Amino acid sequence: MHTGSCHCGAVAYRVDGTIDRVIECNCSHCQRKGMLLWFVPRDALHVEKGEASLSEYRFNKHVIQHLFCPACGCQPFGRGTGPTGQAMAAINVRCLEDVDLDTIERVPFDGRSR
């Protein structure tokens, strides 16, 4: 289990699972924010506080809920649907506590071309 939050702590959550690799997407949104994404089934994400205060941003095909804290602007996770139709959460591992990013495999994803 991993715990995370936005920068100001208004949003806190935990995620069940083991991080084996993260996606480093080059789309206009992810690249600007520097996000490293770990995709998990939506029921693995447990928002412990601040869910009602989250703001949402959608772009391109408008299928992903890019959720962020309106106080500090941090985007700790998003929600969407995987290719098989399964409800997914995209966890920004940069918002998780006690994660050594140097030990996690980064997989490039060409979101810019999609």
C-alpha cells in the first residue's frame, strides 16, 4: 500500500498495489506537469479526504478526469477507463510518499501523437 497527497495536504489517499513501472507520457498535459503515471484498477484507489473539493480538467477526447486540488494545484491522480473498459485510476507517483523514483522503470508513451 502507498499513501499520497496533494502538496497542501487537503487531498489524501492510499493506493493498493506494487509499482512495477510508470508511464512517462509526452502529451501536452503530462509533459508540462512532469507526471509519472501508475495505472491501477479504480477500486485500488481510496481517497481518504478532500475528494469533494477536487477540481476537474478534461481536454482532447474528454475521456480522462484530470483531478487536481484547487488550493495548491497539484494533480495527485486522475480517473478514466482502460482499453478493456475497466474503470482505472492514473496515480501520479510524484505525489506518493516514500517512493524512490530512481528505482522505478519509466516507460515512454507517445501521447502527443494520439
